[in-house]
Amino acid sequence: MTESAKTMSTNARSSPGRTLKPSACPLATLALATILVVFGTALSAGSETFDPATLAASKSLEGKMQILGGKDTQPLPSYPAVIITEHEANSYLRVHSKEFLPAGVGTPSVQVQPEHAIVSGDVDFNELSRLYPNPNDMGPKILAAMFHGTQHVTIAIKVQSRADGVLLQVESIVVGGTTVPNWLVDYMIQNVLQPKYHFDLSKPFPYTDHVKQVVLGSGQVTFLRGPRSGK
């Protein structure tokens, strides 16, 4: 797979008082963006009842992302690191994923490891084929021809935190027990994701104000913070 085609970017943005959007959370964005590498479909909405612990963890993530998205400059000691746990991220995905994941994609989850993340979910490939009536959408059509019924999809990503932002490199995509060919992943990124979602896959997404570095550890992501340059 070409480096430019496999390189993806993520950012963190949030507005106080509003429901957290997928683009506001790097882990939620990670789940969305990497699943869309394969599927790239339209958004759907849904609702469900959740236990208090799951709702509390989801709200905790939203609160932390509002902190990370804040633009007010503060004295240097007022920028403690923000840690988002795997549990918080997965709770958020349980509560909100139906608001932004494609129809036919469910049970998303994220595992966090040093410099890596594993995204997984169940995909109904029969539903996928119905979502693409346009014969020119060849990538999804090829996937639908290769895979049938509901399959478990696992996507492995290398996460690189650089001075100018975060780069995500898709290392593998496995559907059931089959690894998706690199050429097909390239095709989906270049011909479905990039034009549809306006990703610039050759560049990292910049950090939000005050975020300087993102460190992935075992089961958590740490956001190192400080005042903006020149402040």
C-alpha cells in the first residue's frame, strides 16, 4: 500500500454546550474514519437506552474533549495533561455511534496500545450493497461481492504524534478471517474517502489549541498540553 494512500489524519474539536461530534474526539474519529476507509457510506441516526455507568463514561469523554477544545489562553500551570481511557471512548461509541456510523455498521470498539489502535465492528455487507445503487461506486461494490452477510471487521492503525499534528497509518484491515488486499484499501481511500470527506491524507491534522502531543499507552490516550505558540 502506498504511504500517501495509507496515511490518515485526525483532529480534536469541540464546542461547549453542544453534543460531542465524531470529529471532536480523536478516538471516535479514529473509529469513524478507519471504518469509512472500508465503507465510506452515508450517515444514519438511532437511539437506545444505556446503563448509568456507560452514560457517565460517555459524558466524561465529552467533558474532557471540551477542555481540549478550549481556546482561552491560561497561565502555564493551568494546562494539566488530559487522559482519555479506552472505557470512556468505547462508552461514547456505544451511546453515539449510530449518529455517525453508516447503516449496517454496528458494535464499534477501540483498543488502545502504545503507538497503535485497533478498531473493530460488525458489518452487514448485504446492507452495504444496497446502500450503493450507483454502479460507478466500484470500491463498495467490490467489497460487497467479496463478502456476504454480517462479518466482524478489524482495522489496525499506527498512530504518529508529530510536532505538526497526528498521522494515522492503516496497517491492516481484516474482514472475518480475510485480509482486505492493499490495492482495494488504496482504491477506497483515493476514490471514495478523499473526494467524499475532503481528507488531505498526505498531511497531519493540526492539534487543537493548547494540545502539543498525543501519547497512546495501554488502554488510554494522553493529551499533553501547553499555551499556544507565541502566547
